[in-house]
Amino acid sequence: MPSFARRCLGRPLGAALVAALLLVPPSGLFAQAPAAADSAAVLLETARDFEARGQGEVAEALYAYIVEQFGATPAGSDARAALERWRAAEPDRSGRVELQVWGTLYGLWLGVAVPTAFGAEDTEAYGAGILLGAPAGFLAARAITSSRSLTEGQTRAITWGGTWGTYQGLGWGEVFDVGADQFCSDGVCYETGDRSEEQFASMIAGGLVGVVVGSVLSRREIDPGVAQGAHYGSMFGTWVGVASATLLGEEQDDRVWAATLLAGNAGLVGGAWAAERFGLSRDRVRLVGLGALLGGLAGVGLDLMIQPDDEKVAIGIPFALSLGGLATTVHLTRDYDAGATASAPGGADGVGALLRFDGAAWSAGIPTPQPTLVRVPDATGRERFRPGLRFTLLSGRF
């Protein structure tokens, strides 16, 4: 009753209801099962009435109270179902902080980029931009999160849209030589002059377009796995574009930029599609991305050891190993999402084991460290508990 009262007091109807409940004698309300069932039914109808009137918090508190006090009655079962439905429909505000942090940093970036785009030379302009940009970005993000309940996936559509758009603005500005002057001699042309103003202007325009596109996309529900797939897919696609252009012997900067940008956009769309099509979770997408990264880093290490003279070989080794790491991790984590919800022995439902056996087939995974306590003898020979990590090498159901 105290928790219910605290949540309802302050609202006239809620306060009246609490007062009525407190005044009813326990013998008349809870003494017998039929009376309890009748009381629960009355409270259930009252909760439904509050919900219909838009008093969601009062209705939720009533449902919770019915489940707590009259859980064994038919009305208690109905209240439990209504409470689960209500809580499942509650807005997920997990993206609130991320958008506010990103908005502050993006406002700070605009505070520097805008004066540069307008050719400002005095430090006062940059100082004013920094003083105004960061608070303006924070307040804009706060206004958005106050008017809308954004999930993690919806927030990522906005933040990555702005970041990716800024990069796209820079890249396409290079492809089309925005603001470039040329000096030609003997059939060879060279770019002259300072293009920094035009470059920053194209980055600002691209970033704002990305924010608008991300905001439009965020109007629909976006699964965190899909948002993560678009994020990692765009970065891996960019790497594929750079490596492919180098392996094909492309030397013109404009074409290298174009190949990189187009491949990155294809990776963004492909990553989002794959995550939605195959139901990939956010964590599995991260593991697959980690596998590709580790493969690429292994290739860089080999390059440093053998020091190839051919540029194509130098880029081909990490490119091939990153593709191998991607494919290997996709295979090793094929049961990752299923294992996260399945009931299997071995702690954490078998997730994080090197080898898993579900009673019919074997599968491999990535061992995940888990905190534990280990008995360690001290100088006197006595065993004491020390914090440590454990890895599950085998998990199965036989």
C-alpha cells in the first residue's frame, strides 16, 4: 500500500481512491476469498477506467497493487496481463543520453566549422562559436528527447546519420573538386588555392542532410541490431572501397574517393539489411565486426614483418585476412543469438563457451571472461579468495 499511495497521491482521483481503500476495514475487504475476489474486480475496473482516461501512472500502480494483494484471483491474473502489456508498451528512453552527448559534440564541431566556412580569421569568431555551439547542440538534443521517446536504434540513426553525412560531404566535395582552381601547363593540370572554406561548407551541408535523413528514419522503430549493422557495415564497406581501388591500380584521387564513398554507402545499406533479414543482435554484429578488425590487424602485423615492396601486396594481405576474420566470426557466432535465449547448462545458458553441445550437434564460440573468486594461498600457506576471471571451454547437454 505505501508504494501504491506514493505513486497515486497528488492526483485527485488517485488520492480519493487511496483514502477509500485505507478507510475500508480489513475484515470487510480481505477477510474472505469471495470478498477479496470482488474487491480485486472492482479495483481492476477502476484501473481500466484510469487507463482509458489517460491516467497511465495511476492505472499501472493499481495493476501492480492488484497483482501484489490479489494475485490468486481471476482479476489478479487479468491485472498481471495488463501490467505486462503496459510495461512492454512503455517508451524506451535508452537513447536519451547518447543523443544529448552527441548533440553537444556536434554543436561544438559546428561552432568551429561555421566560422571556417565563412573565412573567419579572428579568434573571437571561433571563441563565440565554441561558447554558443556546444550549449545549442545540447539544448537541441534535449528538446528532441523531451518531446520524443527515442530508443537506442532510433538515436543511432540520427547520430550516425550526422557523422556519416559529414564524411560524405567531405568525400563528394573532393570528388567534384568543389571550390578548386586549376592551373594547367603542357596538358597537366594542378589544383591551386586554399579550398578549406569550401571543404568545411560541404562537410556542414552533408552533416545536416544526414541528421535530417536520420531523423526521418527514426520515426519508425529501429532494432539496435539493425542500427549496429548499418554502422559497422558502412565502416567495413569503406575499407572494402579503399582496398579494392588500390588492388585495381586506380591512381586518380577522385575515383578512389568515389569508390570508397559508394562502397561505404553499399555497406551501410547491406549491413542494415543483413541485420534485419537474419535477426542479428547488436552484440553479434559487434563480434562480427571485431573479427574483421582482428583479421585486418593481423594482416598489418604480417606487413610489418615481411615488408612487401608491392603496394598491392601490402594492402591485399590485411584485406584478405579481414575478409577471413569476418567470415570466420560469422560462422562461429551462428548460434550466438539463439544461445542467448536457449536454456543450456554451463552458466549463462552456455553462451561464451569455446565448445557447445546441444544434445544433437557441436558448435564453436568465443570464450567470454566471467568474474569469479579463486582460492590463492598467501605467504603463510592459508588459502584466501582473490578476484579472477574464468573461461568456459565446454558446455553441453548430454
